[in-house]
Amino acid sequence: MAGAALPDLSPDTPLAALGLDSLQRLELAARLEKTFAGRLPDTVYSQARTLEDLVQAVQKHLIDSPGPMFQPARFHPNITILSASPIR
């Protein structure tokens, strides 16, 4: 991220200010999807204008509505364990 110094980043920081080229944007997308074991809709990358937009998309598509590879298992009300298969 050559465009913005870390202390200068805020939720309102435009993604364009990060100075990411198209390959770096793809790498960022791949890293987010790998980290959260899910897939973001392709439209997220064309519609997200700020870091906040990207964070909200990750929250909506990867955290609040995780795919079948990322489902919390229900063993104890105070403990969350990840399961590789959907919980029925």
C-alpha cells in the first residue's frame, strides 16, 4: 500500500488512496476471502469506494452470513468452535 501511510488511514479513506493496482486489489480480495473462508460478491470491489465500504461488505457477506465452510459449532453457549460442515 504505497499511497497512504498507516496513521493516515480512516474509515473514510478512499480505496483509491491506497494506491493499489489491479493485481494488488485481487490479492487483497483473495486474502480477505481466505481469512474469512468465504467469497465476496464480485460487485463489492467495483462498488466499494472507501475502507468503510469494504469493511461493511466483509461484515455482511463473510462474518454475518458465513458460507458453509465457516459455521460456528454449537457445543457450549460460551464457546465458539469452527466447523467445516454446515450445522443442521
